[in-house]
Amino acid sequence: MSRNELIKAVENAISGFQEQLSLIDTNQLNTIPYEGSWTAGQLGQHMRMANSGFVEVINGPVKDTERAADAQVAGIRETFLNFGLKMDAPDFVVPELREYKKDSLVNGLEKVKQDVVRAIEELDLDKTCVAFELPVYGYLTRLEAITFIIYHTQRHAQQLSRIRESLQA
């Protein structure tokens, strides 16, 4: 993917999530839609926490990459776009059950989107990020971390759509 294609993919993914979140009735933002689910507010907070964490990793310390910079992109895409696969978030990005404000979540995601776009424009995406090692994947390149943000966000936009449908039923 070119830098422009990456920027478009990031903008589409995060904007799509923001739009889904904006469609949730404010009175239902913090309502548990069905057993075992997060609220829409919790999901928005999870996205803000996880994606801002990745922004920190992308902008953190790096080293030269000793493999193809996109080696794990296909695996990340396959995992996160497999909607039949149930995943549990690591504890450090599990949002607490509390009252969330829609504007705060949407604005927080807007800042994340701007920060990711800036990283795509300004940084060497072939470098390996060494601030955080992901379970299963290990250390990601900046390019892989950005694609993680894209596919992770797309996955949760799908989840948010299901939450919205359940709340409207």
C-alpha cells in the first residue's frame, strides 16, 4: 500500500467507527445491549485506548527491520476480519464499565486519526517498533502497526453495528 492508500484506509476505518458511534442514541451509549457485550461507550473507549497506545508505539523507539516490513499484514488482516473468531482484549485495554460521553469518545478518536496520518506522512514505516511486543505477533513494523489499527478498527465497527442493531430492537 502506498502512503496515500494507507492514509485513506486509516481515515475510512476510524471515520466509519466514529459514524457508527455517532448513530448510537445518547441515552443508550452506556447500556449493555446483550449478555457478554461491552456497551457502545466501552467499545469507543477501547478503541481510543488501543489505537492511542499504538500511536505511542509507532512514535516510540525503533530498530532496523530484518524481514519484509509487511510480512505480518496478511495475518493481521485475516485474524481481525474473521468475524467468527472470538477474541478477548488484553487487560490493559479493557475499558471500565462507567458512563462515557459520546463527544469525548469521537473527539479522542479524531485525535488518534490525525496522529496516525501524521505518522504515515512523516515516519519511516519500514522500521520495527520495539516499545511493545504483541502476543502472537511479536514486534511489529510501523507499517504493520498501522494496518493493525485499520483492521482492529474495522472489526470493532462491525461489533458496534451489532450493538446498535441490538439496542434498536
